[in-house]
Amino acid sequence: MNEIMLGDVTVARVEEMHGPVGMTPGQFFPGWTDEAWRENRGWLVPDHLGAEDDIVQVAFQTWALRSEGRTILVDTGIGNDKPRPAVDAWDHLSLGYLENLAKAGIQPDDVDLVINTHLHVDHVGWNTRLVDGQWVPTFPNATYLMPRLDFEHFDPAKNPNIAGGVNENAFEDSIEPVRAAGQVRLWESEHIVDGNLRLLAAPGHTPGASVLVLSSGGDKALLAGDLMHSPLQVAHPEHSSCFCEDPTTARATRRDLLGWAADNTALVLPAHFSGRTALEVARNGGGFEIKNWGPFPSY
């Protein structure tokens, strides 16, 4: 089952790919000792940690929502044909993402809204696709919601440090063509999507990082973007990933939002968890614990 109902909202998981990221836990989470990973290895393997090599495992996926008559995509993965010199595994991919989207009953023309929770390269890739040598919006009828702070931060014309980093080329091939087509809407702080959904700023991972809060018919969920990259961060929210641009702020944001999820019995749907993907959390002393895994099966 890759589709569930939360109140009046349908939520489906659409995979781009999943597997090892070529990094050990110590590389992915600087400052975190190997001991914590060894102690939890029994349940982290194989969905979140490689059984043979202890390499971190993640997924790249889209949450596809149907709410108030609209089709909404949350994050769009890495994308095909994209030049990604900083990450060989992402360079010029050829994956069946659109076919997977079709299996969820969604064609590109059906999409009304695309939400990029933040503008890292692996969350904007399918914003565009290559047609006759040109990058064009994949979803021609959609409005693309992007955080203003990230739009400005990742624009190489305003931030030359982007050149040569992981996000190299992403603004040019996955963001600017959508803006040029007049489909981008920028927001900051908070944005009401509809009566079931609202975007909230969740800074730290990037300056404009955000989460999508779902509240419908008594059900609540937190579509958490890159708030966490491993379920071990539930018990240890003090640890940020090497990709968090402001680890201290990311730590505070993670703790606050996990607290909200625990207090509201909200299903948490991170962007990158492999395996069963979704979970419920509960408070445990000064931290948190996994209360239940959600209804999505392992890949």
C-alpha cells in the first residue's frame, strides 16, 4: 500500500530511487560516534544502514497529495539528464520517475501545485525535464511554491559560493526555467495552501527550509522534508547531517517540530527515509522515541 487517507487528503509515495549514498554514518553525521549506530544496528539494517558495509541508506521520493480537488507534489527528487559533477551517482540519470508517477494515477498535466520544501539539488530535479535540448517545466499547469530565502540563497548570481558545490547547475536547470515560465510563487514564514495544508518555515538545513503541516478530519501529519535523514535522529535530535547549512538552527528546529508531532499524534513523513518511510513519535524524557511505524511498506 503506497497510498493512505489522512482525513480528506490522499497521500501517496512516489519513488525516484533508494539505496546507499556512499557515506558512513560518521561522514553523514559529523561528530556522531559509531557506538550509537552499533547499538541500534539491529533495527537500522537494512532499510537505513547497509547490512554488509554500514553505509547509510536513503530514499529519494515525492509525496503526492490530493486535497480539495487539486493534485499536489511535495519535492521532486534529483531528475533525469541533469549535469551533477559533484555527485557521480546523480549525474545524468535516466530513471522511471514519471512512470512511477503514472502508477499513482498522475500525469504531468494533472499536477496543480509543486511544493519544493527547500531548494537543494535532490528536491528540485523533476521541476524540469529536457525537451529538444531545452529545460522546460515538467508540470506545465502547476504553480511551483518555493521558499524565498532559498530562492535567493541558491541563485549563483547572488551567491557565487554555489558554484562548485553539490547544488552546482541546479538553479540554472531546475529553478530558473520554471521562473522564466512564470510558474514560480515565492513565500516566506508561513503559507496557507488550502484548508488542509499549510507551509511553515523550518530553517537550519537551508535558510528557507520548510515543512508541510496536514490537518484534516482529526488526522495530522508533518511532511518533514529534510528535518531528519535517519530515524536515529528521533532519539538523538541533537545531531544534524553534514548537509545542514546551519547545524545549530537545524537542531533547534528538529526538536521543536518533533515536539509538535509528538504532542499532536501526527504522522511524520520525512523526505529521505527508506523502508517504511513514515512514523509516529512520542516524548521520552527530554527526547523522543519512535512510537509506531506508519502504514507504508518497505521498498
